[in-house]
Amino acid sequence: MTRREFLLEMDEILGFTPGTLQGHEKLEELEHWDSTSLITFIALADECSGASVSPAQIVNCTTVSDLLGLARVAA
Amino acid sequence: MTREADTLNAVRTPGFSISVGDLLRNARKLKQELVKQSNLLSIRVAILGGSTTTQVKTMLELFLLGQGIRPSFYESGFNRYSEDVLFKNPDLWNFQPDIVFIHTTWQNVLQWPELLEAENNIEGRVRQEMARFESLWEKIHAQLGALIIQNNFDLPRLRPLGNLEASEAYGRINFLMRLNAEFGKYARDHSRFFINDIHYLSAQIGLTEWLGNSYWYNFHMALSPSATMVLTRNITGIIKSIYGKSKKCLVLDLDNTLWGGVIGDDGLQNIVLGRDHPVGEAFQDFQRYVKQLQRRGIILAVCSKNDADNAKEGFSHRDSILKLEDFSVFKANWDPKPENLRATAAELNIGLDSMVFVDDNPAERALVSAELPEIAVPDVGSDVSTFAEILEREGYFEVHKIVQDDLSRAEYYNSNAQRKTSESNFRDYGEFLASLEMCAEIASFTTVYLDRITQLINKTNQFNLTTRRYTSAEIEAIAQDSSFISLYGRLSDRFGDNGLVSVLIGEVQGDTVRLDAWLMSCRVLKREMEFSMFDTLVEQCQARGIRRITGIYIPSKKNVLVAGHYASLGFRHIEQNSQGHDLWCYDVPDTYLLRSRHIRRSEELVGTASAEGAVVPSGL
């Protein structure tokens, strides 16, 4: 999955219009970044790139790009 | 089938396998699809969490929508379950929930026993924990009037005391089990309080899968994502049963479903059933499970491709737990099964969506699913040892209360067969009705029947003028409010007691009573019970100086049966409003001719009035 495709998936998870997220956005400023979207992100990472992301790793993420890094999506 | 369609099916079918990822990734699309359903029942649910609950809300919303229930939510702040109630959070009070779900787990226990602490001290801790929770529950009941769904306690994954955790009074597991027993006792004593049994659910999937330590430490989610799905499906089952959406009838195939082998070919002596054979024991245990469902009110029917005499003979097997008389409808013939299932629903006067069909044959399951999608057809496979577990897991028959009428349901349906036989011996229908020697008890709501009244209101779809649903709290309030006329009706005849079968609720405003609910069990259709209810209503109106009765017919997919009900009673059609609801009006006459000709009401038995064609003057 490309970075762009992953961002589109994240748009869907967070309820944004496709193409909204660019990667630099801070997680704490995203209205719908909550326990539901967190679980969904973990499932997405597992499905799309086989990455096993733990909640503990997500705690250390600040931006959407950090999440993409955890999901092993190429920059 | 596409993956999206699979996901939609999974949300609608309890127990259908689905991953958390698929569910949540498609959540928005699923919701958009599910809200398009007609006749969704709207409810307000407050989730008061001892941990993070957003993911609980998301999943619960999808599963409820899958069952035709559209929730709106209030969510407490993290671990504010207690403060929101005790300090009357205005947002919660303004929300006016129908249901409060308290999502607490073992992490929310405050009074843990100390090592080697004296038994009486520990008992004091149990009482303190109970007092803490009871103060919440009582405030919710008294001030919010909402139903409560409360988790009992799951168990911690670690046991520092080893097996002593279970046996010693100061062990945490022992302590939690005592609390669970107290929670259960509270539920038994309070009809508007329901336990969400997470102690069982966590055992079912295993504590390792149930608790997600990393989720707890990092985000304070008490349960893993997959456990949250199990939790929310279970709550959906409870809410479904509260609003009368559980299944009523289990239809069973016979050969290789209730016994091993083909009775028509193998003969009675050679079917596999009983403890002499490992698979026979599994068939017997499945029969035992089915018998337990039947005993608590689930209607049983047979739908089998078989010669009828051969099929019936199977139940005379010495190891058969089920007997022929346990089945209210028995269809063993060579007709297509969908045809037999339609006929079964018609005979029982229930909707197809009230039925679950179990058959070991995948081709028959596929045929029924395709032709009658309303019927639940679980994929039971062909291994009888898993049949009961699959039915159980799917929660089709979830029940939140068992009342006496449930226990006598099978008896009713069996005596109904005698009624139908009797019917054919009469020249006309009136003569048949007279022969039934029917007697009705019609009176104002009384405490002893409130559970059954609520159950009937929330499960009746066909003879139901408004399909308005009421909570137990609302029914209790109506029963005590003199500005309502609230009537229940019981009907018995020479074949047996039909139980409490009709409910009518009207709100009095000046000299008018507005009928908000009028419904009747389809058990007693065409028996004139609705006339008897109306006779009593008119008498009560006369006694209270009420001059006008207004009624409304709110059409639904299922209640076309009563579209002409008010017209048949002599109501005047006033208008059809912009929502397509028909408004009707009846002027209470000074003298009134009783409508019911074949039912004696219990007060008439003691001579206060005569039954047939009696004229009741105003002011009695």
C-alpha cells in the first residue's frame, strides 16, 4: 500500500473528505482520533502491511506520518 | 458475496464471524447502509464507563442498527460513571436515557481485601462496594427512570495467591465472585436492572484474549478490541430482548439433526441416539438443550422431508429427550421446506422473522435462506456436538425475564390444535366461539402483571395499532397515574388459559381519552377479545364522564391486520396526517350495546352485567 493510499484509508477512518490528510497533522488536534480510530488503525496496519502495531507504540506517535512509519508505509 | 456485503451480513447476524478491523474500517459505510432500513426503533443509551468507551459505542451502534434499533448515545467522561450520576451531570439528565449501560470491570473495584483479613471485615467490604453501586442504580431508576444494564465482574489475569485466590475469602477471585452473586441478587429483585454477564463472556473467549493489557496501560481500554465486539454483541442481545426482538420459534429438521441416521431407511431401532454411542450422546444432549428452550417458552416445530408416521416414530425412541407433544407444529412431508415454514408461521400466527431454522443439510439451509431471508438460518454445519453452542452464541433466544405466560406457551399452542380441530365440527363460526366458553379478566394494570404487560407491548407487531414501545419504568408510571386508562386482558376457554393477551393504554385529557397503545397477541385473533377490551374501555369512560375516545393507526410493515380496526368498532375517520397516520374518533354514547357476544368478562360472572347484547347505561 502506498503512502497516498494509506492516507486515504486514514481519511475514511477519521471521517475526513478523501485527500484531506497530508501526514504532518498532529494526532492530538484531530477531532476523531479516539479509541475507535486507534483500534481501526492497528487493524489496518496489520492487514495492509502485516505490521503488528501495539498500543504502546502509538502512544509515542505525534503526527499522522509517525503512524505511517509504524505501519511500515514507505515515505 | 463481496467483502462489504459479508460485513453487513455479519452486523445483522449475531455470531457471524467478522474481524474487528473489517467492522471498524467499514463503520461509516455500514452505518449509512443500516440507517436506510424502515421502521427503526429509536432509543437513547447512556454509556457510563469505568474505562475508555468510544470503541464500545461505535460497535454497539452498528450491532443495534443491525437489529433494527437506532441508538443515540451519551458517553460519560473517562471513569466518570459514578460522578455523572451522583452529581447529576446536566448533560446526562437532559439526555433522558432509555437505557443506562454501566461499563465497569474488575479494574473498577475499590475495596479489595487485605491479605489474611478477617472474614467479617471482608463481608463489610462487599457491603461497601454494593452500597456504592446501589446508590448509582437507585438514583438512575428514581431520577432518570431508565433501565440499567450493568456489567458484573470479569476476573484479573494474574493470581498472585495462586489457587488461594478462589478459595480464601481474602482472595481477589473469591471476592469478585461474591460481588457477582450480590449483583445477581439485585437483578433478581429489580425488574428494570439487567446484568451483562462479562464473567461468562470472558470465560468463553479466555482471559488472555479478553483483557488487552497494552490497551489498558496506554489508553485505559478495559477490554481488547475482539472482547469489545463480544461485549457489544451481548448487550445488543439484552436490548433486543427488552424491546421484544428476540426469536420465538425454533424449527428443526429431524434426520441427522435431532438423531443420527435416516429414520425412514434405518428404522427406529437403528437411529443413533443415546449414551450407547458417542455421537448418539451428542444428539441426546442437543435434544436436552432444545427441551430446555421449550420449557422456558420457545415454540418448537418440525420441518422435515420424511414420511409423517416414520418421523413421529422417532420421538418414541427410548433415549429421545424430546417428545412429540413438545412440538406445536409438525411438518414431515415431501414439500419444499420454505413452503412448510411459511405454513408453520401462519399456523402459529407469528412472523417469519420470529423463527430460527436448524438443519444439518447445507442445501436446505441455502434454499431457506434464499427464499425466506427473514428466517434466521445459522450455519450449524453437520457436527451435532456444536449445534447448541452455535445457537447459544448467536443469542437468538435471549430473554431478560421469564414470566409464567412463557412457561405455558407450548401448552397454549398445543391446546390451540385442539381448538382448530374443534372448529371444524361447527356449522358456523359463532357456534364455535360459543362452544369455547371463553372468559376474560379485564382490569387496570396491576403490579403482578407489569412484567408481562411490558413484554407483550414490546413484542407484539401484528395486532398493534401504534407499535409504540414502552419501558418497564413507563409502564409502572402509567399504572400509578390516574390520568391514564390502562387495561390488560386475560382470556381463558375450555381448552386452557391463553394468559395475558391484550393491553390498552389511553391518556385522559378533559372529556377525551386518547388511545396511545392497543395491542393483542395473535394467539387470540378472531376470538372477539378486542370487543371485550372495547366494552370495558367504554364502561370506564362512562364511569369517568369521558365523552370521546380518539385513536390513531400508525401503519407499519406488520400491522396491516388492524388497518380497519377502528372502523369496525364504529369510530369516525377524522384525517390522515402528513405522516400517513390515520386519526379516528368515537363519541361515547349514553347507552352502549356490548360488542362482545361470546366472551364473558369475569365481573359479569358475579352478576353485575349480562353478556350478550347487554345495554350499559352511562354513569355505572
